[in-house]
Amino acid sequence: MDKWLWAARFFKTRSLAARACELGRIGSNGRGAKAAREVRVGDLLHVKNDSGDFQVEVLVLSEMRGPAAVAQTLYRETEASRELRLKLAEERRAMPHFEALREGKPSKRDRREIDRFRGRV
């Protein structure tokens, strides 16, 4: 399982793929999958990683990591999974982006803005 997930480029390293299996982020045909489990053509996998949740059907087996174009031929993502991922990505883009907090004490300009916000001036 971990070799196939690595070869299909769901994870950057095999150890990350194995760790995801241990944590229960990989499902195979509705059940949790261990890293050593054999992957078969036709298996329906549920993969949770940083990029999102994927539901894919295994089309080709591979233990060799190749280019991304080749890796995408190893599986077919279900239509429902693709639509859900795109919908969530659109919602993330629509969310307001907040500026990171600055380190240290506020500058004179920042203090003036804080005072105006609090209604002191």
C-alpha cells in the first residue's frame, strides 16, 4: 500500500505514506488499510492528505515512482470526490485572508490605528 501511494504521488516519501496508514488516513474498500497491505486493480481507496480527501479507483499497479503525468494514470478519481475537492478549494479562496501578527510591540502608526479602532480619539 505505501509503495503504491508513494508511486502515485499522494505522498512525498514512503515513510509518510506508511505513517498515514498507521494513523488511519487511508481506507481500502471501506476498511482501514495497513502499509503492508497488497493493492489490487479495482480497489477503491480513500486517501486523506494535505491536498484534501481523495476517493480513487486503482487502475494500474506500480512500485516505481515516475513523473507526475505517469503517476496520474495509475488511478481514476471518482466524480463525487473531484467535485467535493473543487468545492472546498473554492470556499477556501472565498475566505478572507488575515495579515499575520507582527513580532514585538506596535509601532506609533499601529498604536494610532488601535486607538481609532477602540474609539479613543
